[in-house]
Amino acid sequence: MKEGLSRENLTNHTKIGLYPETKPGRHLIEGVSPIIACIGSFEDFKRGENLSENTPKLSNNFLLDNLKKIDQGQGTYGHKKGEDCITGGPGTFVISAIDDSNKFSQGFYGCTGLIVTGIDEKTGKNISFMTHQPPFVPSVLFGNGLKKRFTEIQERCQSGTIDAVIVGGMYRNDHLGENYIKMIRLLSTKTQQFFGFEPIIINGPKTKSSQFKKEHRYHDDVYYDNNNRRAYLVRPRVNFSTKDFISGRVDEEKGKWVNND
């Protein structure tokens, strides 16, 4: 019997830890959970000898109902009619609609993603959106798209229920590393300016891609369980030396990435 990424398996996630100043939930009202991250490698999350190595099939084996794909390629070059995503044109970014669906996006190489969630005032349910963007995305275009989504989710959600996290990315000692840092700082600044808190950066970036040749995987996949506010980060290798952090700690953290060969 072919098995894939199930709730049971993903609950047995790697716990990396947090710095005291990044304690999640301080901006949330009592009783509202922050986004909890579950982190592991593709091997950690693989179940059953017959599981296909073809990445797209992982989504079919992930046991979440109402699972919506946030497809950067499709979103960039022309999304399906009726789907309310925001994109800046070829090679830029995609920002999903805000709704109560479970979401996933695959192929985060140098790309990063932002997940934002809150409780809808009318329905009392969690709603969310997810982004997927390369590190060189134009900040003005992307900033305008974020502002539109930030405004919408703030208007729709109860005060004190909004949370956000940053996932993905790759760091090398070159322009790619510089762009990664610029992007997480951009995402953090925009979020803080709008909501008054910085999103937690989950497990930092991947490092030199040569690390991953033996696994034949160079990317992260991200799944988001909307109802339970749980983000699943599936990557070639977990950064055991990197705690979850906010952008203010990036200078201290990046020394670990450079030496993480």
C-alpha cells in the first residue's frame, strides 16, 4: 500500500527551538495559537517503500482535505480564470487568494514564502494566504501585492488573531545570499509595519546546493494546515545549528550558514 505525507508522520517533526525574543504568540490574544512549524527532510517524511520519488506526487499523498496548490510557475505565467491570485509577471512572484483552504507550494530553491493567517470575524474560522517568490523579485511590485493582501486579511480578521511565518530560501557566500537576506528583511519589515510584529523565520535557508547532490533534491516543499495553523517545511536537510529567528538576528545566524558545509 502506497503511503505518503500523513498527519501522523508529520506530527513527529524535528523541534529546533526558539530564541527567547522570538517566542511565538506574544502579539496574539489569549486562546489563539501561533503558526506551529513542523520541520524534516524528505526522508523523515517519506513512508512506505513504494512512495514515488516524483515530488508533485507528494501532494497527492498528503492527507489533508481541501488542499490547494500555490503554483509559482502557473501563477506567474497565467493563473486559472477565477482564481484570485496576485502576480507581477514572468519570473516574479505569486500571492494566493485569502481563504480557508489548506495550501501547499513546491520547488522553493532560492525562493522564499510567507504564510499569513487570522480568524475571520464573520465565520470564526482560520483564513490564510501563502506567497512564493524568488529572491530577486521587484520590491515595489511585490510590496504592493503584499499591501493589498495585508489590508484584506486585516479587514476580515478579528484583532489579535493574525500571525505570520517565513519559509524557504537558500544562502551562499555570493549574490544569492545577499538577495536572501534582503528578501527576509523586506518580508519582515512589511509585516511589522502593517501588523506590529515580525514573522518568525523557520529554520533559516538551505546552504550550498552541493550538500544536496546525494539526495537529488535542492528545494523545499511547504504545506499549510489552515485549520490547525500548522506549517510543514520539508527540505533536503534540516539546519540543526539554526534556531527559528527574527530578521534582527540575521547577522548572528548567517555565520552558521557559511560554515554549514
